[in-house]
Amino acid sequence: MPVAIHGETIHTMAGAPIKDGLILVRDGRITFVGPAAGMAYTADHRVVRARVVTPGLIDARATVGLTGILNQTQDQDMLEKSAPVQPELRAIDAYNPRDPLVAYVRSFGITTVNTGHAPGTLVSGQTMIVKTMGRTADEDVVNPAAMTAVSLGSAGTTDQAGKSPGTRSKAVALLRAELIKAQEYAVKLTAKDETKRPGRDLKLEALGRALDGSQPLLITAHRQQDIMSALRLAKEFNLKIILDGCADAQLVLAEMKASGFPVVLHPTMLRTFGDMENLSMTTAARLHEAGILFALQSGYESYVPKTRVVLFEAALAAGKGLPFDAALASITIDAARLLGLADRVGSLAPGKDADLAFYDGNPFEYTTHCTGVLINGREFPGENYGSSNSEF
């Protein structure tokens, strides 16, 4: 059914907010965005009214769907610790779109997530980008192999005696060695004599995509020396990387800016301990001032492997110096740019996916509620209406 959305304020993220605006949706796509005055639509449209309308929110780094609501062994698939380097693991093979946590984050307006394997081993696996519609992974997936998750620092080492890698230098050396193997593997695959070509190696195939730039490395690095190691590796192997976490960003801001790589910044409310001891709630504002493309995330902490709500993380960043528009961009259009999806999601414009979130006030105010969500034009309840997978 086509939908007509009347919004008292519409934040399109493609221009100035529209007062008394109208959005028309048909066949899962936006067909019109603009002032409501003088714009007519046919009687077959379902009418939705909201005080505030935003693009559907985007969580740029999550484990939802692999971390489940029960926090029990059977619904915790975000981290495989049997080996330090496992880029061949695919999030889509573990993602559970019907876990209640997926519906939970959707009820706050989150329509797209980059989810997958968590920090905790040197190379933990691949992430996927998915809509939070709660159907099947194959129906909801946007990109089944978006990034390969790498962890430097404490998250990428082990404290088990005799197990590798146990130190930062060993971790980087191990990662470097695996990348060199992937380079050699790619060369051997081109041998004219087919009998000399190697058999398939899923690990080296995955790392090969990092080397050719078709699947970037998402490198979790909090301490400044780990951020610099990530930048050094990127230069050495001509890698396309995305920096993740970056609690020490303020200490190497110039180097991060010069690299040109985007950042998926740590959750604003991440606990400050260990590698995150220099974390600051104002880091998002600092990145914005420096002109570094960044997005916010719900992230992952093993002590309660469920999920944060990225809306709340952006709200707190807005309260700690990040301008409202920049805070909203960090979970909409800037997140879409970082994920390579700006042509589909992140802003409201004709032709884009009809992913929208409706609020009864300023989305960053604690007392505001998400009153409804559209994903590909399909309606879902907001937080006031529970978190079922059914339509309105």
C-alpha cells in the first residue's frame, strides 16, 4: 500500500529540515519529499502523521543478530575463539533476523545495521549489512560480505599461556604474514599451468578481497599505537580500511585526518577501562571539527553481549558538543556514506529506499519515543507498541 507521511518537521539529511512536510512512498521507494502545501496524493495512500520524521537510523558497527537476547550459549555466535585468524567466517551464516533484539533496536528507529563478528580475536570474521525487517537473512541482507573485522591491541591478543598472539607486535606480525600469504596465493591463481594453481583457500580468498580493495578491513584499534599500526599496515599493503573504536583519537587526530580513512567511533557511553582508558565523550565533536568522516555504533562488550541503541549514543554525543545535525548525520547519511550505501539510505529523497523513523519529539530527548518505522515502505511499530515482527 502506498503511504503518505505528514511530518511537522522532516529531517531529510539532504538539505534543510522541512516544516509541515510530506513524504510519499510507493512500492518501497520514496516518490516525493517536500512541503505538504499544495501537494495532492491519491486516496489509496495510507496516511501517517508524526511530529518528527528522520531517515531510518543506521548502526555502523553491531553484533545484533549474532548476539541474542537470552545471553546464553545457543544465541551467542559473535565470536569464535578456536583460532586467531578466521576471515572466512561469514556473519550471514549465523545471523538470526528473528531474535527479539533485532526487533528491539528497530523499535527505536534503526532500520539498517552493519553487524557481524565482534572484536576479541585478531581476525574474527566478516560483517554483513542488513535491514532490520525480521524476515530471513537472505531476504533482509543488503551486503552479505561488507567488511572483515580485525582487532589490534588487547582485543586482538590472548592472555592464555603459550597461545598466539600474546603481544601487540606478535599480532601485527601474524596479520602481516597472513596478508603476504594472500598476496602469494593471488599470484599463484593466475598461473598459466592450471595444474600449478592452488586449491581453494577460504581464508586467503577473504584476505585477498582486502588486498584488492573489494572488501575493506574494519580495524578495531583504541590505543594510539594500535591506530598507528593500522595506518602503517594500510600503507604497506595499500589497503582500504575503516578505523573502529579509536578511544585515543584525540592523541593522533592529525595522523587520522591525513590518512583519509573514515572512523566508526566507539559508543559514546563505552566503559573507560583497559585500552579505552583515554576515551572521551567529546571525541565525536573533535572528529567533526577535524572534518573526519565518522559514524557511531552500538558496538560490543563481552560482559553483557546484547546491544546498545545507537540513537542514545548519538543523543549523548549531541549533549557533549556534537552539533545536532552532525549527531543525526552520524547515524544516518554519514553512516550510509561510510558503508557505501548513500545512494539507497541515510537521507530522504525520491528514488531512495523508503526507510523512515517517526518520533513524537526531538529524537535526542530522553522523553521522546519512536512512534513507528518504515523499512522498504513496510510499516513496523515503534517502542510504544511493543517489538513484534508484525506490521501495523
